[in-house]
Amino acid sequence: MVFNEDFLHYVWKFKLFDFKDLTTTDGQTLEILSVGMHNLNAGPDFLNSRIRIGDTIWAGNTEIHLASSDWEKHNHTDDTAYDNVILHVVYRNDKTIQAPDGRVLPALELRNRIPADLYLRYHQLMLVNERRIIPCQATLKTVNSINLHNWLTRTLVERLDKKASAVIDALKSNQGDWETTFYQFLAANFGFSINALPFELLAKSLPQNILAKHKNNTLQIEALIFGQAGFLDEDYQDEYPQRLKNEHSFLQKKYQLNPIEKHLWKFMRLRPQNFPTIRLAQFASLIIQSQHLFSKILEFEDIKVVRELFNNITVNKYWETHYRFDQESKPTTKNFGKASVDLLLINTVALFLFAYGRHHKQEQYTDRSLALLESLPLERNHVVDDFEEMGIKVKSAFESQALLELKNSYCNHKKCLQCGVGNHILNLK
């Protein structure tokens, strides 16, 4: 039977291998506490894994290969993105591998731990996933629009409640400071999932109160953001990054700031318009133009006014002819697009209005959150496309967000008996 890495990802992700008497290839006892989060972008295959080797608990990333020698074939040895790999999961262990820091990389061999018929069942499951089938696909059209809307309202609130709990946890860490918490979440969402983590780390490395002290100095704001993002460690030829580097060097010493690592930022499979350098320039523009942003959002009840806070995001003229420092390109506008604004309104503004209303038991803010989502266009993704093919009319972000929760929390786990749609279908006469 021929295996591939996708299959091994599947086996690891769903723990479909023999866990009895696990050991590393050098004989140490091994316990899998968490397989981690599947990483579909550049870098290690699974992030935030937790394992126990002997008596020591390790937290970090997991890399998966068909053979352990693939580590070197894929040039991971000199790649700093793989410094925090704590376990090498392989089908066949053919070589002892050293991690970038020189230690022997613990390995788990799966060759004799995978059931023989699992590949066929995996292949069949992938066919099902490709067709994006949900349990009630054939009968979904029988649910009337009122019942469906009522259940979608329920699933949307469930989704917002889950996300709001993360907001409240962060709020506690920030000593109840809503502005700082909003700033951190806004930064993470500027990364649009692929660069969400480095944007979040950037915001935590650069307190908002420091930015506020320099809000009237555009160059210093840009220097703080690009410097803390790790992009100013090199020697550049262009005058603009040179000035940024000089400014950041002074401010870094003044405030004792520690920049994040540049390698955390991902450029691969991104259109140049979405490069992290452009997003950072846009983020700097928003910081320069908007002070006490969350307070303004709470104050303005008119959704159009809230949108205007994000519509005027422009970038330094340098970026009109560049996507990276020292690399000139054809002139293009790099202003923040409407679709990007909509995503920030969905994932940050609507969420924080809801979380604030829940936390302070003030329904006017949760109502404004839902009204904002109803006013925004739907997000285009395969889940929405699937439901539209099944005859569901999706008109707004309110419904697209609700359908994401329905699919991820109910359909994917076949929780039909706990689902309002499933209950309605089961009770049809």
C-alpha cells in the first residue's frame, strides 16, 4: 500500500494509530497530550502540539514526513521556522535527525501502528469531503424559511458567544482595558488568518500607549510598527527604510522594546497586494488616523459612520511603487479595499460590540452587533457555496457566519439531534 504525507497528516490529526506503549525511535516513553493544530500554510505541519517524553512535558510543533531523511531533503535543518519542532512523526525512520539547534530530534515511527485498511477508508472519506456533503442535504429544502432563520440566529449567537469568551479572557489579561484588547484583536485580524499570529505578537510587543505618544509623527508610528515586526534589521539602500530603521533604533532603546522574529511573517501563496509589508503599512495608517478607536465605535450608532473609520486607510507613498523594501514595482494603489474592511467589521467590530454588550449586560450593543452583520455582505467561501447549491439563500454576513457555525459545530459532527434543522426534518409528517 502506498502512503503519502497527506495520509499521515490525517492519521496524526485524528489519532488513528496504535497508542499502546508509544516510544520514540531511541526508546524513550512517549505520550501524546495534544496533536496540535493542522497548519495548512508554510512551516511545521502541526502547531502547538504537547507531548510527554519520559518525565518531561514539551510544547511546540510537530513535523510529519514519509521518511525521517525527508527532513534534510526538504531543507528544514537551516530553516528557523522549524526551530520549535518537538516531535518528528514519520512512517519510516531511516536516519537520526538533528534539530536546527543541534539536539537530536525525537521521532515517532508509525510504520507498524497504522491499520492496514485505513488508507482505503481515508480515500473514501476524502471523496465525501470533496463533495461537501452534509447529513441532511437531500431534505434541507423541506425546512421553511422561518424555522431556518430562527435556528441560524441561534447558531450565530453561539458563534459570537464562543468568540466573545476569548475577548473576555484577553480583557482580563489587559486589566480590563477595552482599548488595548480591541487593538490586539484588530491587529490579529489585519493578518487575515495567514499572518494573524505575527500581527498579534506585534501588537503585544508594541503597547498602544506608546503609539499614542507618537500619533502626530507619521514616520515614528511607521518605524515602530515595521521595526517591532522585525523588518528593520537589514541594511537597506532606499532612503525610506533607512529613516525608519534610524527612528526605530532610537525608540526601541527608549522604550526597551523587543521586536518579533521576521521569519514569522508569511509571504508564500499571497498576492503581492496582501503581503504583510503592505498590511503593516495599512495598519500604521489606521493607527495614525484613529485614536481611541473602540470608544468611537461604541459612540457611533450609525453603521456608515463606523465604516468610514476604516474606509480612509491609505499607505505611505513609498508603497505605491514597492511591495517590499528595496524592491521597486510598477505603480499601484495599495489602499485598503472594501472586502478587507468588511472582514474587519465582521471579525473585530461586530465581535467586540457583542462581547461588550454581553460583558456589561447592555443589549443595545449586542443588538447593534447583529444589525451590523445583517448590513454587511456575505463572505464567499466553500461552506456558503455548498449551502447555496442546496437552495439556501444567503444574503448577508449574519447568515454566512451562522452557516459556518452550523456546518462546523453541527453538520461536521453529525449532531442532527441537537440541531434545530435536524429536529425539524426528523419531525416532518
